[in-house]
Amino acid sequence: MLHSIAEQRQKRELPPLFWYMELGEWEKASDRVRRHPREVKTWATLRTKNNTDEPAPLPSSASIASYATKASSSSGTKRLALHHACFKLRTAGSCPVASKASEDPYVQVCRFILMLLRLYP
């Protein structure tokens, strides 16, 4: 029983590679890929909030409880590292560059994606 709980917890946790990508640590993510290539092929489930910008219709009094549940619900999306890097590329273009000495985040993500494609075409 204890073993199965540990296995379930391990399945729910993100691999370190995904954490590095999430934090924008692309050099660390690249190093992680070189040292732990199996993580590149790992499907990870990322929790995302169902957030819509559209105004929601007002619920009837009978469905207020279900409306509150739907408004705060989240869903799981399974992704490989390549999928997640491409997703992060969308937001990297809108990030300002901190200084001229640091590399553009968009370029960092592009290099990481190219590395993944070279390693696992």
C-alpha cells in the first residue's frame, strides 16, 4: 500500500526538466537533457486552470454550485518536453530583455527546441 502511494506521488510530480523550463532556466534545462535524456521522452501532466476571458452567463439558482465548480476547475494536459518548450516559446516573445548582456528569452527557447530536435528527431 505504501509503495503504491509513493508511485502515485511520483507520477503526479513534474520531472526537473519541466521545472527548469517553467522557470525559464534554459541553460539548466539543456544540461538536464544532456545528463538525463530519458526525461525528454517522459510525458508529464501539467495542471492548467480553465480561464476564459469571455464573460460567463449568469447561472440559474439551481446550478450555482456547479457554476462555481466550473469557474475554478482545472484540467491536466499531457506534454513531452518538446511540447512544453513550444508552449513556452509563445510567451517568451513578449518578455522584455533584462539587459543587453543577457540573451533574448525567445532565442534561448529556440535554441533549446533545436537541441531537442537534434537529439530526438
